[in-house]
Amino acid sequence: MKEMILDYIRNEYLDEEDAEEIELDENTPLISSGIVDSFSMVSLKRFLEKKWNVSIPDDQATPQAFDTVTSIIALVNRIKKDA
């Protein structure tokens, strides 16, 4: 899951120059660093929902929940467990 999300972020939100400058890992701040903005967060949410067949409630799709890949994985796992 971690690598799929990291690959998605690299491919969708980073251009070649950014990809070389930014060391992206599961703890890299996404929202607070500007890699993911509010519009990108919506597409990332859709990607997660389709890929893992979950429905992420809007009230749980917060900037805090989407700020790192680690927090995104925790959110998806929590929703999958509660389903």
C-alpha cells in the first residue's frame, strides 16, 4: 500500500525537477509542504477509494489525515476495519 500511494503522489503531483529535489517517503509532509493541495487531496481521496474499495467520509478526509503517507495508510486501514 505504501509504495502504491508514494508512486501515485510522485506521478500525479511532482514534476521531474521536484521529484529530484524532494525526498519522498512515508513521513514526508504532503499538505503542509505544499506537495498536495486541496484540489489534489480530492483526487488522492478518489484514488484511495477506488484502489482499496473504501468510502472515506468527508469528515475524515482532513489535512491532518492526508499529511503523510503513514497517516493516509492508517486512515484507509481504519476505514477498512470498520467496514
